[in-house]
Amino acid sequence: MDLQVLWFVLVAFFWSGYFLLEGFDFGVGMLLPFLPRDEAERSVMLRSIGPVWDGNEVWLVVAGAATFAAFPAWYAAMFSGFYIALLLVLFFLIIRVVSFEWRAKSTSRRWRTVWLWANAVGSYGASLIWGVGLSNLLYGVPLNGDGDFTGTFWDLFSPYTVLAGVAVVAIFAFHGATFLTLRTRGAFLGRASRAARILSFPAVVLGAAFLVTTVAVATNRNDKDLFPPVLPAAFGIAALVLAAILVDGRRGWAFAMTGLGAVLAVVTLFTSLYPRVMVSDPSFGNSLTVETASSAHYTLAVMSVVALITVPVVLLYQGWTYHVFRHRLGADEPEAEPAPTLATQPEV
Amino acid sequence: MTLASAVDLARLQFATTSLYHFLFVPLTLGLGPIVATFQTIWHRTGNETWLRLTRFFGTLFLINFAIGVATGLVQEFEFGMNWSTYSRFVGNVFGAPLAIEGLAAFMLESTFLGLWIFGWNRLSPRLHLATLWIAVAGTWLSAYFILVANSWMQHPVGYKIVDGEAQLTSVWALMSNGFALRAYLHVILAGLIFGSSVVLGVSCWHFLRRHRVEVFRKAAMVALIVAVPVTLLQLVVGNRFGAAVTSAQSMKIAASEAQWETCQPCGFSAFQIGGFTKDDPTPSFSITIPKLLSYMATGSFNGKVQGLNQLQAQEQSEFGPGNYMPDVRVAYWSMRAMAYMGALMFLVAAVGALLYRKQRLERARWFQRTAIVAIAFPYIAATAGWILTEMGRQPWIVQDLLKTADANSPSVSTTWLGISLSFFITLYVALLVLDVWLMRRYASLDPLAEPEDEGEPPEAAPAVSF
């Protein structure tokens, strides 16, 4: 098998893993300010993703590093070209990472509210920008002959790419809600189900619009035929519709379908991209391709062996983590990590 | 503005974010195994005190870990964001250890730390203990791959240049780069020094207040058991590492010794005023220890150390006209800050161990105050160490292969850099203030206060229903 193609598929695989996993913890983060009625319920939501969000985020690290190792020219053009956008992503991710560990460390109401919103804003912001950023790979950005970005920050925003960003937010919110219906119980479960039902509408509508336009953009701007991109797009729409239908009764299946929808959004984008990895517009000829952007055979071969060994192991132990934390959480239980009482604290 | 100032801004930003990131990384590397040791002793003996210590220092570990993770993400993005030319040039070689780090190490530490934090009541005590050790192993593995990547910039091995790009020819050479192995040992020992000095300092803070003396005596004991051999070993390893640098990067060592002319044997300048520029190569005052530099740089008291002027001439004939000398003043003082701090840390550990043996540690208030101040020492030493490592390599970004001035992102304007630099400084200062506030607050808590029910209470049947 051609290793360049394998690594294109693997990069898509890592992004898919990121959307599947961090997708729902972003979704839970988005609902944090709106769904819970009290601190106990907020704690339930945070505990539902507490053990796993960090492992989920590593899929992004791996996607980025795999791009660096396997397609240096792609990594260089994308990360320097999307400079301000990635700066914003870093801002959103940093405040969110810190919020998880720090929020419970003080009982001050204001402190907790600030970090709650940090988590939510981080979740919305990062999801939006990943949607805008990844769709720009396909929509095309101005690149010169050396593969360097020559546009401005505002070039990243077009109706299509903004739609992509909003659609990713909507899909993640829905995905997060179906996740909560699996991990909670009691009165909160009722509200999580209702939220999932409501969120299914924007997810289906915006998700479908995004997937259809992606196929259109692929044919108009990236010299692709209708087939194959139309295939994952159609399955993606079907998955989201199925999730919306199943959300009331078959919660496990509904979650599987929202996850599949998130994955197929990535698959549709990457199928639409191939064999290019970053489309150049207006000078289409400057587009980066799998062929021109990749590392040499030896590096790819080494990396393939590493991926072949580590990926199954990672899947095993991350799967086991989800097995360990599969029980439902209720608001009537003590908090996960309450701040230690300060009553006995000596004078500082 | 000129392109040169874009490079300067990019350098300033990378230096700021990396040094900042490395304030948190070594404590993760060192405090992790110490907390795991506490939990292991609790597991073996059933003595509740060790559990309390596990929770107490575990909380400090996690506060610190969070910010290390958050700022680590910045590092990965910045190569592409600010150094796209560099990324294209080295991606074949340098990208591989980064990707392997993500897959093999970072996944491990993140996933298993999540299991540890939330698994107190979910996993059997044995398995729960294992999750922490696995997470610690993940952090140590992580450090290895990152240092393999960095060491390749200091001492490139296992590559060939094809069409103006470095291509990997031997992954084995890359992974077993002698420079990387020595740097790794140096960093792991530094991590253990961070961990033990924080545990010792915090314990002394409580001794000073006569607070839970019997609990913190145990913590201080473990910290000293780690600190004494590790600080001593670090002096040896640091010295040997210096010899490895001498052979790979003669210019860096010559600059760090402000050695303008080749010498044999060479005295070690312990302190000097002046003598840091080409026009003023002779210090107006200096304290020099005969033959010591020869020994440190070459392992022999009569070894030859090349001077800056000779090396500059050599490099010019090899690479063409240009200045191949790093900033001598910065190299000289960062080397000394690191070395002197290293010696001080050994002294603190040795005196502490002596006092402990004589059972006077809890009463020696002068030492307790010293140990609290000494928490800062490893931070100063590690920062100085990286300044020497990275600034001492200039003008190269990859030694002898690519110059820093040719490595930045052409598409990133000085305006963008201005925005990002102010952004990082603002955000990082805010995070540091909050981090220090949280660390202080949690370091001063009572470890015997009612146990906090971390993790989730055991209950409820599995609930996934398809």
C-alpha cells in the first residue's frame, strides 16, 4: 500500500477520533451554563466527562503531530497560514483545560462561575474554529508557489466555512446531549433527554446543509466528481437523522449515531480533499497534495510501524476507561472533588 | 518593519512560551513518582498518614499538571505557526519523535491520570495504584521523545539532506543519539530535584508553624531520600553532559566560558567582570580556578578547549561569512546560574539530611526558612539551563544545518506576531498568578482534614443500554 495514502487516511482517522471523543465533551461544555439547575447538577455534568476529556484531547495532539511528521509542508502551510485562528483555538483550549482542574478548587461562587463559562466558551470557540479551519483546507486559501499562505485572517471566513463552523458546533452540542443521556439519571436525565431532542433539529439541518455544500465545494473548487464524496455525506446525514429519531427511546443508538455523524463529517471533508491536502485559491496549481507535501518513504515506514503498534493499544486502554466510567451519575451524590474545607487552615 | 524583527519577535515568543512551559513540566516529572511512592507505601503498610500525603501532594501535582498540559499544546502548534520554514526543513526527522510522543506517551499519561483522579472508589486499590505509576511512566516517556527531538537540533544524527530538506535515514541513530540520552538523564534528575524540593519546602513551611509535624516529617524524609543522591548525581551528570556539548557544540561551551582564545590547560572562570565582547576579551576582574575548565570540558586536566575566535574563523571558512558566536554574556551567566544553583541544592539536601538524622529538622527554623526559599532554586537552574541550551546554539536553529534567521514563517507578519506575543504574555501572567495562588492555598491546608471524597462514590449498575 502506498504509505502516503495510508498516512492521509491516518490523519483523517486521528481527526475523526478527535471529533468523536472531544466532540461530546465539547458538547457537554456547551451545555454547562444552560442545562444544570444547581451546583450538584453542574458537578454531574463535569464528572461525566472529567475522567476522559484529557485523553480525548490527545487525539488533537496526535493529529497535529502526525501531520507534522507525515506531511511537513501541509503542517507548515496550515499552521502558519491559520495563525490567528489557531491562536484563538489555543486560547479556548487553554482556558478550558485549566477550568477542569481549577474550578472545584475554590468554593467561591464567582470563581466557579468564571471557570464554568471558561469551559463553555472554550467549547463553543474551539468547535467553531475547527469547523472553519478544516473546511478552509477544502474551500481553498491563497497559497504561493512555496506553499506559504498569502492571505489575511478574514480570508478564512466565507459563507461555506462559517456554515461549517456553526454546523460543527451544532453537531457537537447534540453529541454532548446524547452522551449525557447515557451517563446521568434522575431528574437531570429527563432534562438532558429534552435538550437532546431540541438540539437534534439544528444538528440535522445545519449538519445536512454543511455536508451537501461540502460535496458541492468539492466538485466546484477541488476538481472532484460527485462520487465518492457524496457517499460519506449521505451516510452522515442519515446518521444525524437516525440519531434525531432514536433520541427518545434508544439512547445508546442515538449516541452512536451522533458520534457517527461527527466522524462522517470529517470523512466527507477528507474524501473531498484527496488527493490534495490543502487547496489553493485563486492559484489552484499551488495546492498542496498528498504527493508533494509528504515526508520521504523511510519516515513514513517508521511511523507506520509505530502507529500499527500503538493505535490498537491506545484504543484498548481508552476503551477500558470508558468501561470503568460507564455508570450513571446522579445529582444526589457527593461531589467528585469538593474543595477541602478551609476551617482548619492555619493562618498564612 | 524588516523581516529580521519578525524573527526576533518569533524567537522572543518561542522562548517565553517554552521557558514558561518548562516551569511546570519538571515538577510533573518529579512530583509524580514521589506521590506514587506515598501511595505505594500506603498500599503496602495501610498507614493512613501516607494516604493523606498522597492526597495532599496529589492535589498540588494536579494543579501543576493542568497548566503543563495547557501550555504544552502551544509548543506543538508553534513549530508550524511561527517556524514554517523550519518545519518543512526538519519535518521528516523532527516530526517523528513528536508524533510518537503523542501516540505512545501523552495518550498514556492523560488517560491513566484521568483513571487515577476519578478511580479512587472505582478501581481496586492495586489497580488504582498502578494507574498512577503508568501515568508517571507516560510523563517520563514523553520527556524522552521531546528531548530526542530537541537534541537533534543540537546534534543532528541519522539524516541526509535531499533537495534542501533533512530526511531521516536511521531512526535508531535518532533515538539513541548520545546527546539525547545525556540530556534525558539531566532532565529527569532535574525533575526529581523539582519534586523533592517542593515536598521538602512545603513540609518545612508546616514545621515552621509546628503544624502536623509528625505527618510532614514522613514527607520530608522521602524528599530527602530522593534529594541527596539526585542532587549529587546531577552535579556529575551535568558536568559530563557539558563534555558531550563540548564535542557537539564547541562554540556553545567556549561562549559559556567566555573563552576567547584556545587554551591548554584552561582555568575555570568562577566569576568575572568584563571580558564578554570581542573588543574587550580580557576581564577587568576574575576568579579563576586553574585547569578546572579543561577537566570539565574534556575530562582531562590537561585538555584543550577551543576559543571563540578560532571557532569563529573555522566556521566562517566552512559556512561562509557571518557571525557564529552566540551572546557570550548570556551564555556565561546562564551556565553559572545553573551550576551554582545545582551546588546549592546539593548543600541544602545534605544539610537537611544531616538534621533529619539528628532529629533536629523539625526544630531548625533557620533551615526550614532556607528550604522554603530553596523551592526557587531548581526553577532558576532549569530556566538558565534552557537559555544556555537554546541561546548558546545561535545563530543556528539546527546546529550547522539551518540558521534561525532563515527558519521563521514568511506568512506571519510582525502585526500577527505582536498580537500573539501580547496575547501569550497576558494569558500566561494571569495563569501564573492563579497557579501560585492555588498552589500556596493548597500547600498550606491541613492534610488530616476530613478526607475529601475524590473520585466517584461506588454505586449504580452499568447503564449503557443499546
